[in-house]
Amino acid sequence: MCLGIPGQIIEITDIQNKLAVVDIGGVKRQVNIACIVDEQHPPEACVGDWVLVHVGFAMNRINEQEAAETLQLLQEIANI
């Protein structure tokens, strides 16, 4: 089992190499977005997308509500 952490893409830093900056709870990280782009959703269309990040890769897009619920659950777990 892997753990994907929700984050929001705030900037595309390298279209050719499919790299973007994701904001994860105020922490900004560069991630690879190759798994979530295609002809219908190119890299430049990803700004603002919520994604699940695992080991430096955006694994899939999620909606904002899913992201908020997951972040809330992670916060609750951290406070146990």
C-alpha cells in the first residue's frame, strides 16, 4: 500500500520534462506530472489541479473536496 498526499499544482517549471511545483499544506515541492498529462490535459492545463503525490510523482488528479477530506484525516491522525 502506498500513501498519496494531496497537493495543488501551482506552477509548471519544465513542460518538456513534465515538472511542476505542488503546494502540500504550505510546503512547495517539485514533482513529476507525467502520470497525469495526456493530449486532452497537457502540462500547461495542470495549474490549479489537485493531485495525489507519492515519492515525487503526481499519481492522479482528484477534486478539491477529496483533497480537503484527505488532508483533514491526515491532520487528525497526526494529532492522535
